[in-house]
Amino acid sequence: MTGDLWWVPSAILLAFVVLGVTLVVASARRRRRDREQAEAAVVAERARAAAISLVRADDQVGAATDELGFAVAQFGEAATRDFAAALELSRRQLRDAFALQQKLDDSVPDTESERRRWTEQIIALAAEATTRLAEQDRAFAARRGRERDAPLLLEQLTRRVDRVTDRVAAGAASIDRLRLSYAPSALAAFSGNVAEARTALGQAKQATDAAAAHLAAVHGYPIGDELSAAELGLFHAGKLLDAIETGEDQLHIGYATLSAALDSADAEISEARTLRDGHEESVAAADLNRVITAADAIVAELRHPSRVSDPAADLARLREVLDGLDVTRSEARNQQLRLDNARAALAGALLAARSQGTVTRGFISANPGRVGAEARTRLAESERLVALAEAEADPVTALDAARRAMTLATDADALARYDARFA
């Protein structure tokens, strides 16, 4: 019985394999079907979006055509030239978009790739066309609002012209006043602003006068261009006059900074004089005197009562001469410190050299005939250098001699003891 059923396990295994393959294939088909359905839904949604975009764009072009006619009647063809060009471009884009939609709707078979590409092109063309026309529509809506408020805006601009006229006069007075205290180079950045502001103000006044004349002649006459020209002129004049006020403030700040720097310079020069008067080296004192004289001359020049100032340039000159003073003063201070340190060390060095020399001289005296010439020569040279160090006015040179004397006295002592040991 068992031998007759040998095939049963294989059949069961085969059945499981077949079942597994069937399940995998069914799952793959289901996933593919779901993916295709999702893609179809996306395509359908984009197709609906394209159709809606076409309708909106077509309505926008129709509305813009009517709007352009109103704008031409109100503002003239010259003022609406950009609007007309934008409308024509949007019409061409709309025609291209309808041509693509016709390809999608006709009976000629299309690939999925072509349908997706054409759909996206339709949406993009329609969006560009509607956006461009919406911008023109907003611009002319704002312009109509401006024209409605034109009498009020003209009145406001006229008052602004009067205020700027007063500011121009004040700016001219400021320039004249500043010329009494400051050099032309200090005023160069804004000295011509009054003339430029007068020109801009004249253009603004001319525009407001023209706008007023047009309104007086024809009620509702479009004066938006004149109002824009007047605003531009007043804005330009205002910026120029603001620069004068800012420049004046900066000059006063610069002058105050210069005054403080001159006071600081007095303190630095006084410190340099003290260092010069107490310095031991004539060369260093002469160098200090040279830079002190130069700094004194600059400070005196910058403080002269009748002098007109350029604070920025004056500060640069003062800083340059003070930098030179600082370098020379630092070098002189270092030299004096070197002398002071040498003087402080000299007493100890002389004491050590004398003491060593006395010890060595005593040892030689205690061993007559046993110490050779070399030790005696070095001791004699050490004693000579001690005498020179004691007589030397320069503490640095004296310290060097004292230290060499100490070295020679030490060498002489070592040689003397060596000679005495082996004599």
C-alpha cells in the first residue's frame, strides 16, 4: 500500500507550488490593475483641469478684449499699447491650447505619453494667458481708481510741491552755512544736490500745472501720467535733500570726533615729551623730538581758528602723524627700558666679577711660582674689564664688560688651580 502511494507527497508539494504561483500572479495582476486605475484617475483629473483652464482663459480673453476697448476710449492707444500686446499674445496662446485640445478630442489615436504632454501644455498655456491678462486688468483698475481720485491726488501733490520748495530753500541755506566751516572737499558728496533738487522740483511743478490745466479744460481728463511724473520728481528731489541733511549730520559728528582726537593727541604728545626729556640716548631723543615737532605742527594747523575743515581727511592726517609718533615712542621706550635693566643688573655683575677676581688673585698669591702665565693673563684682563665697566657711561656696554670680566676671572681661577695641582 505504501509503495502504491509514493507519489502523494510529491503531488501535495506540487499543489502547494501551483497555489503559490497562482497567488503571486493574482497579486501582481491586482497591483498592476490598481496602478493603472490610479494613473487613469490622475490623467482624468489633469484633463478636467485642462478643460477648466481653457474655459477660464477663453472668458478672460473675452473680458480683456472689452476692457481694452474701454481703456483705449479712456486713456488712448498710446497708454494701452502694452495691454494690446499682452492681449494678442494671450490670444495666440489660447489658440495653441485649443489646437492641442482638438488633438485630444479627435478620432485619431494618441499615445498615453502624447496625451499627458498635450494636457500639461494646455494647462501651462492657459495659465500664462490668464496671468498676463489679470496683471493688465489690475494695472488699469488701479489706474482708473487713480483717475477717480485725481483731483484729490493733485491737491496733495500741489501741497507737497510747496513743502519741497521750502526744503530746497532750507537745503541751499544749509550748504551756504556749511561752507563757512567745512572745506569744499567735505561738501563734495552733496554740494550739487540743491541744483539737482531744483530741477526735479521744476519737473514736478510742471507736471502738476499741466494736470491742473487738463482738469480745468475737460472734466474727467486722464491725468495719471502727469501725476506719476510729479510724484517721481518730488521723490527724487526729496532724496537729494535728505542726503544734504544726512551729510550735515555726518560732518558735525566727524568734527566732534576730530576734536576729541585732537585732545587725545595733546596727551600723546605730552607723554612723548616726557619720555624725550628723560631719555639717556641722544639719538632716541632726537627721533622723538622730530616726530613731536611734526605732530605739534599738524595739531596746530587743524586747530587754527580760521581754517575750514574736512573732518574725514583731517582725521586721516592726524592718525598718520600719531601712528608715526607711537612707533618712535615705543622704540624709545624700549631703548630706555633696556638701559634701565642693564643699569639694574650692572651692580650685581660688577660685584660678582670683583669677588671672583679677588678670590683668584688670593689663590695665585698663595701659590707663588706654581701658577702659569695663562691664568695670570686672564685675571689681568678681567681686572682691566672691571675697571672699564666702572668707568663706562653706557650701562649696556658696562654690563657686557662686567660679564666678560666675570667669565675671565672664573677661567683664570680654574687654570690657576690646575697649574698648582700639577706643579
